[in-house]
Amino acid sequence: MVSQQQDSASPCSISCTVPSTDEITFVLDILDQVATPALDKVESLLETTAKWDNIARNDFCRCGHVIPSLGSWQSYGYITSYLHACRSVWSGLPTFYQEQPKEVVNPCLNEDVELAELLVSHLQVKAGFTLTDPEDPRYQKVAEHRTRFGIVSQRAASALRQNTEGEDHIDAVIGITKAIDVFLLDYGLSRSNFDALQSNYAQARE
């Protein structure tokens, strides 16, 4: 299904996987039809965190089946978390698009001991990114999806900090923490793969 092409510009003869146009379109469809509706539901639930009951809390932590006759989301037949669905999508796309250098309006530097010139600069790592042209409409669409995922995750974290009910919110907090982890760390290489490589490197050094 995935086409194989050899990078003639590469000094090595290892073939690289290049997603086809159809495969890229398929990923965009997943973002539109799976990730977006899930984030819509998360945002609607975040509007009522102060009034959450067990059903609403379960809705946030798990994805249920709608029963039209009852007019609400029921706490049975749960399959997966709305936020977990989005997290799963993005954790599988660490190299789908290459982010561009960012201009931070408020870098929060401690001017007494820090200089902007001494901060780690942006690295354009060649990690086999699929979409690299910011002018490409597909790139822009993916960037918007990714940004929204981060914003909703941050909103969820803020909302639950303001409205907590002890152990009832533990599952929701864990889900949000994992979503933020994916947003911040699964880029170029998934966090799990990085941890595995780091462990292997440490063992080799020993």
C-alpha cells in the first residue's frame, strides 16, 4: 500500500517510505471525521464541568453510544475516550508535518541570568516528514488540526483545575495529562520509541 522510493540525494542506499497522495488524503479524512468530532464533544463538555454528574464525567473519559430515545449519552457500552481518540491519532503522526520556527511573543526569560542568544535554537531535523511546505493547503489544514488539539487539551486542564471533585476527576486528569504529553513530545519520534532508544543506548554504554 505504501510506495517505496529511494532517496537519490541520500549518501546511503537505504530506501525510505514515501506516503502517496491517497494515503495523505486518508489521514486528512481521519483528522476531519474522527479527531474533529471528538474535540467538538470535549469542548461541549468543558462548558459544564462545574455541573458534571457521573454520566457527563464518563462521557468525557469514555466514548459512549447515543440512545436517541433517552436523549442523552449513557454510561454503558463505552469504547474509548474522546480525548484518547485524538491522542491516538496524533501519537501515530509524529512525522506527518514539519513544524516551522516559531516567534514567541513572551519567552519568559529571566533577564538577570538568561540571554536569548544562549537558548537552544530551532533544528530542522530531517526525520522523513511528509508535509514540509507551509504554503501547501494540506500542510495548513494539518497545522490547524494540531493547534486545536493543543488548545483544547490546555482548556481541559484549566477547566479541571477550577472544578475538581476529588477522585471522580482522576481519570479525566490522567487523560488530559497524556494528551498534553503527546502534543508536546510526540514530534519527529514517538515518546515510547524515544524512551526505548534511550534505554538501549544506556545499556550499550554500560
